[in-house]
Amino acid sequence: MTTEGGVQYSKIAEIKGPLVVVDDVENAAFDELVEIETTEGERRLGKVLEVGNGKAIVQVFEGTTGLSISGTKAKFVGKVMEMAVSKEVLGRVFDGLGRPKDGLPDPIADKFIDINGEPMNPEQREYPKDFIQTGVSVIDGLMTLVRGQKLPIFSGSGMSHNLLAAQIARQASVVGTTDDFAVVFAAIGVQYSEAEYFRRSLEESGALKRSVLFLNTADDPAIERIITPRVALTVAEYLAFELGMHVLVVITDMTNYAEALREISAAREEVPGRKGYPGYLYTDLSTLYERAGKLNGRKGSVTQVPILSMPSDDITHPIPDLTGYITEGQIVVGRDLFRQGVYPPINILMSLSRLMKDGIGEGSTRADHSEVANQVYDAYSRSQEVRALAGIVGKAGLTEIDLKYMDVGDTFEKEFLTQATDENRTIEETLTLLWKIVSKLPKNEITKIKDKYVEQYYKEE
Amino acid sequence: MASNSALETTIDKILNNTEKDIHSNIQSALSESQQKLEDSIPKLESEYDKIISDGKKEADKIEKQIIGSSDIEARNKQLMLLEEAVDKVFTKALDQIANADRSGDYSNLIKTMLEESTQILGTSEITVFTNAKDKDVVQSTLSQFSGAELSPDTIDCLGGIIVKSKDGAMTFDNTIDARIERLKPLIRKDIASKFGVGN
């Protein structure tokens, strides 16, 4: 932590959108923290985006509403934005800039860490291969989350991704180890009611004491949203790599983050990229997503579940598109299932966890996991084809085996996929349900599972 | 008479047959229900196990909720108490600083502050502001800084100086208040460690 004071400048050349241009500035540094003082004495925070020719462009996190060229002062603090971290942050609720929002004092800091983090040395990265149990069958069974993985949830506006996010945050745990587990939850640009739901949900389930919440609500200035995921990840990295905890970071909604980035880019008059987002959106997103991982010789891990709502459910939109390039798979929330009232409405045919294969099987979940998951995936895919066919020729035109697959599809959605928001299923329960679905098929249709597992788990009805 | 006895025999036969039928029906119903009862035992047992396991899950959940919220409540109370104690230490320390003797090393402190301020602003063409109590000390030290002048206006602070470039474009707050504010997180940590927190 820098303890030197900073110089305050009073020559404001221009105020444009979320940016303030300060004149006659010497010795300012890129990313340096700036304290803006209004004529009324109100203080706001910002950071230097550009310096040169005696000018500094400052991005004001709390917005520039109410600022005027005369009377506004900018103090260059001489340090980058830092987050005070210690074990005391667990069980606390902060705003989007990392200030306490629970009426309690600032936590006593153990360290002050630059919120931009330090890039992980690729050489030091350890391959993620340990299972995280979310208690949500469809995730644990078919798109297993692994410690150190980044697995986004692609959703659409109005769908139940926030319920799912809260459920994962409440239920997630590491199985088969006594290592500490923590959840860092960052809400970006969510409605007040949603923020309150997240807070109450963790508090009432008793999960708050192992969680840290960062809540940036929709009425907070959009620019704050640039900071929220960074402070959250800074805390996560500290808990993981300094205190040796396994940390699950849930960030919702990354679309709001990208919107804030677009706003700043437009104010800076940068050449827009696809749909007006800056050309560096991919690079910027990677500076967040790549903060997930495990390091050789360190005990903890940072796992990320960023949630983003796809505008118009368009998976080719720049935000999900670029996210998909960086992350290790995706969980897609389906509009059709949502309309049918299925919760969680996850479309498994569009979803995938690329690291699942390394996190399941003997020693982590169960030896038959991979095979039974593949068989169910295959059967559900076939059931969808049969449903489409039934739409044309009618049920009467289907063969007996087609009808069995149709039944498999229905059972899958009603008994496996559908889960109460407070239902925490163990991996054993999830696997039992998967076998229940497989057992609806005649044995000769089971082609992806070894005979010994079929003998052991198949129960004909 | 003969026809009567034949009728009676027929009636007896019918009664016997009916009785046999009823007996056999009762017997088969009995064995059927026994079979059903036997068959339902594993189902009942699994239902029973499910109810017990669901109940256990629910109990675990409630236990976690109770322990979690009471832990949080206790921790929050501890935090508030600690903050109260830290505030008391701060108030007392600030009081002592405000009433400290301005002779001796204090003029050296002001000199260091002025040197630091001119260096950071990059100019010695400055106007210096201080509080009424430090005015004399600052005035006497300013003679060593050409181009620096003391403002007739005083400021409200514990001690130290605010330095402004003469064109008014740059200001550097080097008051004791500002220094304490900057160092507050570190001072809080030190005070808290004296109370045994964060060690």
C-alpha cells in the first residue's frame, strides 16, 4: 500500500460521458487511482485511462452526473486501485467497488492487493481435475464443474439464471477433502430485488459465513461495473492462493460488464467493433476469465462460473461468442425448457464442460459416471429427434423403440433435470437418477456402457 | 316328499359349492393380499429410508442455517466492538496530537513537509496554508524556501500544511489529518493487533 499523498489538480478541461479530462497534469500514471472532489465536497473515485501531453483522461467510477468544469478537483492518489483483503472478508457484503454494504466497518486488512491481479504464469498452472459438487444434478452429472475451471452459463433475459446462480453459491462444496471452501459472489448491474435475494438466500441458508458478496445494483453507476468483477477476483485469489481455500466465483451478469465497457469505449471515441463493443473486448474478458485456475505447489484454486444473458438469445452475439473462446465449455439455459416451466432449464445438447472427463470417474465421482452420462446424453438427443418426428407423423406413426426414447426424454426432463431450488442432490443421487433413465431403455440399446456396470446398476422396470 | 328331499339335496349341494367357492376366494384373497403386503415391504422400506434421509437432510440444512447465522451474528458483534475500541484509540491519539507541544522537533517536521510538498508539486512558487496554532512555526521555516509564502487565511486541521502552486492549479495536502487518513488502514491494523485481532 502506498502511503504517499497525491497532488490535486483543479484544471478540468472537459467532462464527457463517464470521463473527465484533467489539464496540466504531471507524473500521472496509467491506471492510477484518482479522487474527484465535486464543488459540494463529495468525493468520487476514478482511474487514469490515458496520460500524455500534460493531460490525463480519468474514468469516474461513480459517474460524472453533477460534476462541472469549474470547481471540480482531481487528486491523483499515486497508487492503483487496491482491495483490502483478509480472512475477515468472509461473511461480508460489499458494494461494486469493494466498500462495506452491510453496515459494518471496513475489514481489518491483512494486505492491500492491486485489483487488476497478476497474470498466472502458464508454466505454473496445474491442470484442473478435481470435482466440485454443485448439488444441481444436470451440472454434476452431465457437465461436471472442476476446481480451477471457468465454466460460463449462457442465459437469456428473464430466465432463471439468477436462481441457479444463487443455488450453486449456496450448495457448492468440494467432496472428499477437508480443505476449506469459499464462494465469492459478484452481482453486476442486477436489480435491487435480485441483489437482496442473493444476500438473503446465502444468509438464510447459513452459507454466508463462507461467502463474500459484491453487489453492484442496476441503479449504481454503470462504470462501477468495470471494477466489480476485479475486486471479487482479487478477494478470490487471496483466499485461494494465500489462504489455501478452494474458491468458487459466481459472476452475474457479464453482459452488464460488457455494456459498461462499451459505454466507456464510446465516450473515448474508439473505433467500435462488432455491435459497438470495443475491439479489445476479447482481451478485456480474458483478463477476467484467465484469473481462474490452480497453481503448482499451491493448495487453493479459483473456479469461475460467469453468467451472461445473451441479447435476443443470440449465442453468436459478441459477448457469448468471445466468452466461449476463452472458457472451458458452457452451460446453456434453454428458452423452450424455461417456457415449459422446467427448472433449471438447461439445454444439455448445447452445453458442455470440456474438463469434465478429467474430473469424474473412479476416485473422484464414480467409475461408471462418464459412460452413463454419455448414454443419457445420447438417449436424450435421440428423444429430441423422435419428438420432432412425432410432430410430423403423430405418435401413432412411431415404432415401439421410438416411444421408449420419447419416454426417456420425458423422464429425463421431469425427474432428472427438474429440481427444486432448495434441493441439494449428492453425486450418488444424481448417478442413481441417470441409471433410472438408462434403465428405461432395453438392454440392447445400451451401447456406451460396459457390461459390468450394466449388470451392477441397470434395473429393469 | 321325494321331490322335497331332492330339492334339499340340491340346495345343500349349492350351499356346499358356494361355501367352497367362498372359502377358496377368501383363501386366494388372503394369499394375494399377503403377497401384496410382502411385495410392498421393500417399497415401504425404501419409502421409509427416503423419508428418514430427507428428514436428515432437512435437519442438516436447518443446523447449518442456525450455526451459520449465529456465527455471523457473533462475528458482527465482535467487529462492532473492535471498531468501537479502535475509534476510542484514534480519538485519544488525535487529541494528543492536537495538543502536542509545537517546540523542538515540530519545526523539523514542518520543514520535511515543505520539502516533500515542493518536490511533489515540482515548484517552489507556492502558497502555504496552515492552522492558527502552527502559523509561527511555519512562518519561521518558510524563510528557507524562496518563492514560498504563507497565506493569511488559516485552515482547520490538527497540524501540518496545505501547499498550493501560485497559479492555483495544483494542491498538495500535507496536513497531519491527511497523513492519518492515508495511513488509517495500516494504523487500524496495528491497533487491532494490539487487541489480538489479525495476528
